[in-house]
Amino acid sequence: MDIRHLRYFVTVAEHGSITRAAEALGMEQPPLSQQIRQLEKNLGVVLFERLTRGVKLTDIGAMLLPRAKTILDLQTQFLSTAQGLARGEMGHIRLGLAGAVSLLPVIPFTIRRFREMAPDVTIFLEESNTPSLCTALHEPSVDIAIVRPPVPDPVRLSVFHLLDEPTVIALPRGHQLADTPVISLDMVAQDPLIIFPRELGPGFHDAILSAYQVAGVTPVMGQQAPQIAGTIPLVAAGLGVSVVPRSLSQIHAGGVTFHTISEPAPRATLAVAIRAGQNMPLVTRFAAVLRTACRKWTNRQPEQDFFDLE
């Protein structure tokens, strides 16, 4: 049965006349009458009682009418959903975030902005470390991830640079340099360096140690933190100092001061990763919006409020 037959049936029922229904459908009356008879033949029932003026639903026709409308509504919803998915306007995104990424203002801003652009899209967030997020992309339990490169197994992932976030040094309260706004790494060479395990983010881990090397010193390795954001409580406990992305200075941990690092200072690089060859328009669209937002964030003036850049 052609679904057009249901549309003809509903239109005739709503107008109570094949002539008026034909006008509404933009077709001639004889072909419409023939289509209705063909539908009745296919179903083995009589849908309409033919009157001198117009038609009237039979009892069976009256029972089938709401079901026909339901099928047509489902068709409309199906087409709308398919088109929305194709345009990247419907569906859901499982977004993975590497450690402390959510503290960078441009990230929650982008998520909020995208939800405003595509209100029918649901975004699920999962925070983990870069290796775990790459595994999640392959499973796949995550559709797209903001990671700290490099990534393991880059052949099966498409990775795009987002930004290089400046870093700051976190000192415990009472440190002799607590009142010094700009600090070079050689000035804290004797303080234990609190850092996260290399396997959680080898790129950022190596950038920190390389910066110490460029400064001409070798850090005293202190206690390891379970994740990047976990370094701040350890600093507050007086166990050492830590080099962290500047966005972590938003963590209001009592007993910690944050200071600019004199150049050359390490950068905390962020990238967006998706499965190579994936063809989900929604993921592609979100990645494009994210890259644009990060470019604006990078190019803004220091005194400019990013939320005024829209």
C-alpha cells in the first residue's frame, strides 16, 4: 500500500467530498476516486458511503481514520528527524573532556552556545584523561573528545588543534615568593614539583619538564597527583608547587596563590578528537563551532570579555 493512499483517505474524510478533497490535493476528481477505490480493494473494506452530495465514512472507515492520521504523523516526524539529523540539528552528542578542560571558560561557553543553536540536541559530558577518552572514542562510548595531545593511536583518530593555554605556577600560602607576581622556574627549582602521572597527559607533562630544562634547572620531583586538577589541594597542603593551566586559578582553594611564569613558559595544548572517517553531521557541526569559538578565544584582546564576542 502506497502511503499516499492514506493521505488521500484522510483528506477525503476531512472534506466529506471527493471533489473538495481533489481541489485540496491539487489533482483531478476521477484519479482521486480511482485511488480511493483501489485502497478499499486492497484493504477489503468499504471506507466511504457514497451520497448524492459528497461521501460519509462507514463505521469501519471511522475506526481506521485516527490510525491513518497516526501513520501520517509518524511519517512527518520521521522525515523531520532524518532531515534534522542530516543538518546536525537533532540527536545527542557524547562529549569527552580531558582533565580540567571544563574550567576553561570557552568550553562551557561553546556547549551553551551550541545548545542555543540546536535546542533539540542533548549533550552528555564525560570527564576523564586523554588515553581513556581515546579508548572511549574507539569503543565507541564517546562521539567527540577535547583532549591534551598527543593521542595514542592517531591513525584511527582525526585530531584538530584548538588552542595553547598559558600556564601559571601554584604556590602554597606563606611561600617566600607568594607576593611575587611573575616567577621564573629557576626560582622554584628547590621546591618539590607536584605533577600528574605522565600517562594521563604526556604532552603537557613533557612540556612542563622541558620548561624547567630550558630554565637551566632540574625540578625536585614531589608527590604525584591523580589528575591535573588534583595538584591544587596538594599545593594547598604545603607539599610543593605545581605548574597548571591558567584556568585552574579559578579553583578557590584556600592556601594557594597563582603566579605568571616568565617566558619561556609551558603551554597546555588542547585539541579536539573524533573517529577517523566518522560521518555524523551533528559531531562535525559541533567540532566546527568549537574550533571557531577557540579561535575567537585565542585572538581576543586581554581585557576583552569573551562572552561579548558573539
